[in-house]
Amino acid sequence: MRLIRSAVLVIAASAVALVPTAAHAKTYRHTDATNDVVALGGSSGTVTPQPDRANGDIIGSSVRHTNRKIIAQMTFRDLANADGFNGYAFSIKSNKVRRDVTVVGAAGIPSQVVVTKANGKKVSGCKVKRNIDLVAKSVTVKVPRKCLDNPKWVKVGMATVFMTGFAPTDTQYADDAQFSGPIQPKSPLTYSPKIRR
């Protein structure tokens, strides 16, 4: 939940700024439960299940650990830039460092990616490639291994937070890619097992 809150802050900050695969890659796949999106009620922090909401409902995720990069992807029941700002959070823990990658998208505006350390400080020089595919209903990031100090293994957590706006009355919709069920106010982000090269 803390990462989701951090993603909200990154989306808000970004809104201001916006106005070859290796042969021996290891892959992890996870199927997420459908109908488990929750609404976070503005400043009140109340959590309300939204089982009928398809937009932003994660149905699956995958992670590939190659010789040169970490490729993480979320797939959705539906995906549209219909809420104002969409945030896609990827948290990568390794035997060396943690990096949080947040991709922000909005209708009619190019997506933006922000990479931060565990303490929230931005990381410069980390060239993460991202792709928001509204037709395939997927979001993918490719993070160079050197951004993680060339780790032996990684664990990846993923979540979405879609925002209707930034006013106290606006709603945030969230889903954890690897937790089957509605997240709660203090739910930690769910990580994959260790994925070695």
C-alpha cells in the first residue's frame, strides 16, 4: 500500500511536468484474480471493493530476468486512459538494491517514467523502456540490470493506481498484480519469488 501511495505522489508530480533477449532468461508468471479493484476514497483513506470495474483490473503479470535487463509486464481485463491519470508501479528488489519504477499515462499525453530508490530519491541515468499498449491491454517496462547493480536475483512487485483527479473528493482505483483479493489500507505490496538469471 505504501508503494501505491508513493505512486500517487509520483503521478501528481508527473502531472505538473506533463501539463535483444538473452537465451538463458528465467521467467515467472502469475495469474491474478479478477474483480479485485478497490477504490481509495480521497483523503478519508476508506477502501471500497469495486468488483464491476474492469479498467485497471490486473489479470496477469510476468517477469523475465535476462543477461541484460529485467522485463516486467502487467496485463489487464481492460485498459483505457479514462480516469485522468493512470499509474503503473513496478518495485524491483534484488540482492543488491531496490528500485521503484513508476510509469504515468494520461489521455493525449506521452507517458513518463520515474525511477526512484527505496528512500524515494530519483535515480538518474537509468534508461528504462516502457510500453503502454491499450489494444493488447498491457504495460511493460524493461529495466537494465546495471540499474540494479547487476544482481544475482530479483523479486518484483507490481500494482496500478488510477486517479480521477487530485482533489480530496476524487477517487483512486488500485489493484495489486500478485495479491488475489481486495487490498486493504495497510496491505504491503506482494512480491514474486526470487527470479535468477
